[in-house]
Amino acid sequence: AGCCGSEVGNSQASCHVSLAHREIYLEQTEHARESVSFRLAVPGEHIEAMVAALAGLPFINWVEPELEAVVFNYAASSTLQTGSADYEDPATRPFWDIGLTGAGQIVGVGDTGLDMKSCFFYDPDHEVGFNHRKVVGYRGFADYDDTSGHGTHVCSSIAGKSSREGFQDDNGMAPGAKLAFTDLGLSYGDQRGLIAPETMSEYYKYAYNLGARLHSDSWGGLSTAYTRSAREVDEYHFYHPEFLAMIAAGNDGEYISADEAESTVSTPATCKNALSIGATFSTGWSDPPGDPIGVFDLVHPDVL
């Protein structure tokens, strides 16, 4: 029997769509926009029939599977600022040497969690907030722990600043910056799994309202399609051009494909308006072409 006691069929599809409207979420912004979508839970043996029924409805523009969000940045390079053959000393920090430390900036991050007792974020004198030395906000979307360590690793790579002497060389790329953090990872079960945001607009809005205009997302779903989340990323950037999300391209590019065409980018990095970041297998040291500072001249000759 179906959800209303009927047999599976077209009437079942109409019944499911009716129930799904109870789960519809509306997103309204200052631009008076509305984005409408809904989720359906369908038994595996009825998926094809349900998709066909939904595709025939006049108000349906797109149907896609609900993907499990998993962590990316699985194997990160040990060197963030150097790697060029022009810099023989691996301790050299060319960005810091010219004063680019991220001071005064707030970066939004969403990940498995953040260990607030890590020396890179610990502040015994202040609660989380603008007076805290590293974290202006911590939203426990899932919980307030980081048993996997992935989120702490990502945050440390971005803005970690050691409170202990002798560990300054291990600081993140922007040790002067602070973080607005959303905890997406449950501290039990599959430590790579995450609770995906309901909408990307709601997700980004938290950090944006705390002053972040950059956002790091080292997670995604194992699909190369232009999914709902990718579209929502594009929509948010369209209406917030001063904002930029940096999204991991994924860990499984050589294994996933779409329409039998190999691809290396996973959603939501398949969006068009954010910055998708990826690399080959990390072996430690790499040789990017040219001067790691000079390449920014391609963007604007006066930026430095």
C-alpha cells in the first residue's frame, strides 16, 4: 500500500507530492526572491516510477538524488605558501614576509567541528565572540565537538595561530584572521559524514552576518552534476558579489563520472560563481610555475 493506503502508481505519486508540500522550505531575502524545493523519501524499488511521475508535473524543473555530504581536503599539502623552485628554504613564508597575514579579516568555515582547546585557537581569557583571539562565532549545527579532527585541521590551515612559543612555523595561511564557524559533523558514526545545510543561503548567512566575506568549504557530495546546492551557491554569490566561497573540488575525481565522462570536480564545487580548489595527490613538495607572489600580478599589477 502507498502513503495514503493506495497501491503504488500515479495516485501514489500525487499523494507523495501532496505530502512533500508540508516539507517545502521558502527562502526570502532582502531582494524579495523565493526559492522553492522539496524532498521526497521514496523506497528504492519505486524510485524510477516516482521520478517519471514528478518529471511530468508542470511545476517541476529539476529532479536529483539527495547526496550524502562528506569531508574533503583528505590529503593536504604540507606546504601552503611555498613550493616553487625559486624558494629553496621550505621555512620561507613569502606572503607573511610582505605583511599578508589576514589581519582584520573574518573567514567563514563549515566542517566537522573545531577544537577550541587546540593551541591554535585557545583563548582562556575570552568566550567565543569578537573579543576572542581567533573565533568570533561557533554555531553547533550538528554538535560542538570535533572527534575526527578534520575541521580543526582545515581551520588551522586557514587561520591557526599558536599560543605556544616555538610553533609559529606551523601557523595557518592567515594567522591574523578570525573565524566564524559552523559545526556540520556529528561526533559518532561515520566521521567523514556531515549534516548538510538545509539551504546554502542559510548556511552562508551566519558567517556573512558576523562579517565574513570569504568562506571555506572542504566538503561536498559525490556527484559531478550541477545540483541544487551548486545552484544555491551561485544564487547567493549573484546577490552578494562581495562574498566568495572557496570550495574543495573533492577527493574522488578519478572515481566518479557523469554520463561516462570522467570528471574531477564534485558538487557543490560544480557551481559557477564560487572558487573551486583542487590538487593532484599530495606528496608533500610540488613545483608550481613561477614566483608564488608574482603570479598575483596577473590579477592586478598594483595589488601588492
